[in-house]
Amino acid sequence: MPALALDALPGLPEVRPGDDLAALLAAAGARLDPPLGPADVLAVAHKVVSKAEGRVRALAGVEPGERARALAAEHGKDPRHVQVVLDETTELLRADRGRLICRTRHGFVCANAGVDQSNTGAADAVVLLPLDPDGSARALRSALGVGAVVITDSWGRAWRQGQVEVAIGCAGLRGLVDLRAEPDREGRELAATVIAVADEAAAAADLVRGKVSGEPAVRIRGLDAYIAGEEEVEGAASLIRPLEDDLFR
């Protein structure tokens, strides 16, 4: 495997609802040396995707219901924010110590159903996850002519401190690489080795991405072995653990 090279795309403006995100990314990618091209994987923070797609909700127009008010009072939260979280939630799995752990319409299990109040670009507003992150990734990949697009989000982890970036949308990249039944160096058959390549690409991109300096997109070079045709991969949806395999449910 060749070495990886990661470069944040420079000069992206604040993205607002209705903006042509592909055109903004293409202009920023043209400033790289060499420019963004068909062998590249582009990791894009979901927030700019959500903003461009209009997935921004003003809290001033939210009327919290009884359940949202009760949860907000119990956990010290804005009831309007809680109502938006509930609107994006198919199942509230846990509410404890100020944290709402939710299953989203996509099948993701994450805090607050992915509803975020940071870097919204508007006062008193929240940003939601894209409705179809894999579809968003496919559209950007097609418009930009890159090898693959990964749409990312920051998630906490149940058994470890800190957050890591994960893939919530993917197109053109083999999100999972199954090495089970392959032999290890001593000839023993691997029994549990399935590599979450899309998540690892998302996490690597986060190391050079400017969370506070406005650099939401990163070009990754060197992942050629994992780039595949769109019809050959299942997107980030393939990374969701089936409910029947959830040992903590």
C-alpha cells in the first residue's frame, strides 16, 4: 500500500442553503497541487452538505411538545432543540446525564440524532444530518469526477473517551473490506477481520481538517486499492450493524 497524502481544500466560503456545493468544492480543489482528480478520495464534513441541502432548522419556529419539555427539564436542555432531536429520531435508546442517544431514520445510533448547534452559520439554528447521505455522496462524486466521496460526522464511542470522525455517506469507496477466511502470516484463517475503510478514511481526514478554521473538505491520495465502481459498493449504509447483531439491545 503506498503512503497516504492528505490535503485540506483551501478557501471554501461559508456554505448556505441552496449553494452549489459541488461547484464550491471544485473551485477549492482546483487550488490544490496537483488539482483534485479522478484518483482522489474526497472526505467532506456532513455539515456543509446539510447546509447546502437546506437541512438547517431555525429554533424560533419550533414548538416543543410535552415529551420534549419533560426531557429538556430533566437534562438541562433547550426544549426546542430536544423537539428537533425527537423529530429526527425513530427510537430514543437512552436519556441519561444530559445525553440523548438516538436511532435516526438512517439507522445510525448517535448522540442527539446528529442534530448539532455548532458552526450553523445562523443564530439560534441547528443543523440536521442529510436525508440520504449515500445519495449526497453519489451526487458529489458524479459532479466532481473524483474517485470517491466520503461524508463524515463526529461521533462519540460507548467504551472510549473522545470523538472520532466516521463515514455516514460514501460513494465509490469500498466501505468495508472483508478479510475473513484469508490466512494470516502464520497460515491461520482470519475469523473476524472486517476493515471499516470508509470510517478510517474519515478519521484520517479529520487530522488535517480545520474544525474551527473553516476547512471542511480533505483530499486523500493513496487509497486507489479501495476505489471501486459505484455499482460495486453499498455505501456507508453497509457499516450499520444489523439489529439482530446488536448484543446490547
